[in-house]
Amino acid sequence: MGIPLWLSIGVLLRGRTDETGAWFVIGDPLVAFGCLTALLWRRRFPLAVAMTVVIASTASALASGAAFLALVSISTRRRPVEIGVVALALVTASQFAGGFYPVQSSPGLLWYQLALPALIAGIAVAMGMAIGGRRVEVRSLRDRAESAEREQTARAAQARALERNRIAREMHDVLAHRISLVAMQAGVLDHRSDLTAEESRVLVRGIADGSHQALEELRDVLGVLRADPGRPEPPQPALDRVPELIAEARTSGLDVTLTGTVAGTPSDAVGRTCYRIVQEGLTNAAKHAPGAHVHITLEGTAGANISVSVHNSPTTTATSRPPTSGFGLLGLTERISLAGGELSHHRTPDNGYVLTAQLPWPNPTHEKRVCVDTERERVRVVVIVDDDRLVRMALRLVIDAEPDLTVVAEAADGDDAITVVDEQRPDVVLMDVRMPGRDGLSATRELLTRPAPPRVLMLTTFDSDDLVLGALHAGALGFVLKDTPPARILDAVRTVTDGNSVLSPAAAARVIAAATSPQSSYARDSSREAARKQLSALTERELETARAVADGLGNPEIAERLYISVATVKAHVGNLFAKLGVDNRVQIALLVRDAEE
């Protein structure tokens, strides 16, 4: 565009040898070259470069093309104020160009001298806006494609996780039954020393067969559940490997000390949970408090609790705040809850952080019942209901050995149980939950409609929330697991027969957890009021930002929804962290959810 204009002016100035001709030949091209060079920085300094080039084009006809390109470039940003300033400068500069090249023109063509530059500026703006819109569209399409790809990857991972969970649940159902049966049969052998050789052989054979079947089923599904089937799983950590974990942390630069006394060796599950607590505490300290001193305390005795504490002092170095997800502590809370323990984590007054956990550490239970109190003179009549013949046999061997207990009948499902109870009128029914046909819950509800109904003690492999609460709602007075030691099963039978309730420790923990969970009405009301009280300290705009965060929007999407800048959104989110006392966006979303339930 600049070259034809420059050549046409050269034709009009042909034969001139004064300063104007010299500027046309030397100065004009040099200014144009400078403008083209300046355009290399148009992306870094768009407005400054555009204004410089447009103003410089006043002294150079050859630079008019560079000015046109500068206006196109600034228009791609699609900012009306910037575009208007540069376009006006271009039209104005075109009017002063005649001072350098005094070419004769008719006075009646003044409108033409204004309209033509304005038309050229309009074309440049239209081209820039079109290019900018196309770039936005392409960027949007690229983001959508990347988002779709990430979503597809996430869905595939979720599908794998769901299938693994399904397999894990199936494995739990099958293996838990077999292992509880093995535990029950072994308990009978330990409890009864007067069994005949045939009875002992049947129990030992059942233990061997059950163990073999459980191992085969484990081998079938273990490879599916592994995250990396091509690599062998490392040994599961235990409490005795905590010193190794601390040594690794010291190697990475953490200042860690370990104190406390653990009298004895806890079970593998308890030891593994303690190891994970220490591991999570050290990971958080290394991420959020580099250079801080970390003090770990382990204390506990069998028969009581084992406590784990990880306390880090304030960080000694100023670092940028790393992104937090909160998922590590969420997973740890779930792990500790399953173990029947409690987890607490909070900041200390000196701006440090402490992570503490309490885990139950029961005594090993291999006790035998060697005598019976003389007070137990009344014989309690028992009916056993279970679909597994070996379970019924093991329970009969245990119960019939007691002088105050006797088994009068057995049943293999809920319908048979109702018939047998109507015939025998027992004092207590040992009822399995899951059976073919009518299950134990339905049979219990039916039995309790009878006049003078028997007491019902649920004896099952599983202790899930729905089964425990379902059994209690059905009217059962007790809930005991099949792997409970025989002596405790006998105590449970006597307790239920006398009209008192009994729950295994695991079942009791689940009942308490269900009563205090967010799904219970009391806890839900308390949580709602606490969340609303916290959110009441926010301004209207901060509350709108919190709701947008709860909807899963990122900062750009929140800015678009609220018609504010991304920087303002970041400021609001920072205020939310400070006012609500939270560490990440997930906790903001949970507060909003609790307040609006």
C-alpha cells in the first residue's frame, strides 16, 4: 500500500532537486524502514508502537503501509478506546502529510482528503476486528478440544475406577464371608478342647478349604486392582517403618524429630494407618512450611488408643503459596474413620500446623470360656439361622458346650426361620443378614409381629451402615460380626436373651457416625447454621464469587459471569480465603453447599 503511494508522489515531484526531492529519496525510505522495524514489538507494546508508527507516517509516504498494518494489529485486540485513538491519529496524520510534499490540489477536494483516510482506517479496523474474532474463535475451539480430551481422559479413568470399586466390593463380599468362616471355625477349635476327632477334622478341613478358595479369588482379582499391573506391589508399610520414612524426610532437607513410646506391636491395619498419618504430615510440612522443624509423637498401649501427632513450626522461608487440593487430608480422614479413629488438624497460635489422630488399639482376643457363673441356671433356647452349613455347625458346637444354652433348631433362610420359630418358641434367634430367598432383615420384622416374639441377634459378615441401621430398625437387639471370638458371641447371646442390646465395636462406631454424619437432621441443621454464620461476613460481591466457585467455575468464567476483571476475581477469592479461614476452593464450595441445603 505504501509503495504505490510513494511512487505516485515521486511522479508528481519528478525533476525536483531541492530539499523535498532529497527527503523523498533518502528520508522517506529511512522513516518507513524504522516504522517496519518498530512493528516487530507491536505484540509487546501494542498501543505505543501503533501510535508511534501512525505519527511517523506523517513524514513518510512509504510508511503509510506500516501505519495501516499498525491499525490492523491494534484492532485485533478488539478494544474500542485503543482502536478509536489510533484511527483518529491516522486520519489526522494524513492531513499533515502535505507539508512534506506540497502537491497542488483543488480546494474542492477537501472532503475527499478526509473521506479517503477515514475509509482506509475503517477497512483496517474491520480487518483487525475480523482477525481478532477469528483468533478468539480458534482459541475457544482449541480450549474446547483440550477440555473435551481432558474430560474424555477423566471419564475413562473414572470408568476404570468404578469398575475397580465394583470388583473390590465383590471381592469384599466373597472374601469377607470366607475369612469370617475361617475365623469362626478356628475360634471353635480354640474354644472347645473336648471335640471329637471327627468334629475337629471337619473344622480343620473347612479352614483349609476356605483359605484355599479365598487365596484363589484374591489371585484372580488382585491384578485388576493394581494401579500398575506391570510392576510388583511394594510391601505394605507398617509402624516399624516410620523411622525409615523420617530418615528419607531428613535426606530431603526436613528437620524432623521423633519421640514417644509405643508399648507393643499394633495390628498391621493400625500400624499401616499410623504410617500414612506420618507420611501425610511430612508431605504437607515439606509443601507448605519448607525449612520448618517437624516434631512427630507416637504413643500408645494395647487395650487403649495409639496417638499420632505431627507438628511443624512456622516456615522460615518466604515462598509462594503452592496450589492445594485438600484431597490428601480428605483421604486420610476416610482411612482413619474406617479404622474407628478420629483426626484433627489446625493451625497453632504461633502460625505452625498440627495434625493429630487417635486410633483404637484393642487387645488380642484369644480368650476361652473355662467356666460358667453359677447364677446362670436358666437354660436359654437358641435357633440358628444361616445359609452356610459350616457356620451353623460351628455355632452349634460353641453354644451347645454351654450348660445354660442349647440349640433346638437350625434354618437356612428367612422363611424356614419363621416356620422353625413358630414351632420351637426359642428365647433368642441368631440371624444371618444375607441369605437366599427371604433375608434376615425381612424375617426379623416378620418374627417381631408374633405374640411374645423371640429376641434377635444379628450375626453377619458385613458391618456396612445400611446393614447395621437396617438391623436395628427391623428390631434386632444386637449386631455382632461372625469373626467375633466365641466367648464374646456367647456373652452377646446371653445379653440379648435378657433383653439388653449389644453391638460389636465396629457396628457401634458406625451407628455413632451415622447419627453425627452430615446426613442426619441434627448434624445437617448445625452445619447449615455454622456455614451461614461464616458466609454472613462476606460482602454481596464476595458472596456471588463464592457461589460461582461452588459452581466449579474458574477465575475467567467468574469474571465473565460477574462482569468484572480476572484480577478482581483473584482479589475476591483471596478475601474469601482470609474471611472464611479456608485453604482451598473445595472448602469454599462445601461451605456454600452446607449453607444452601
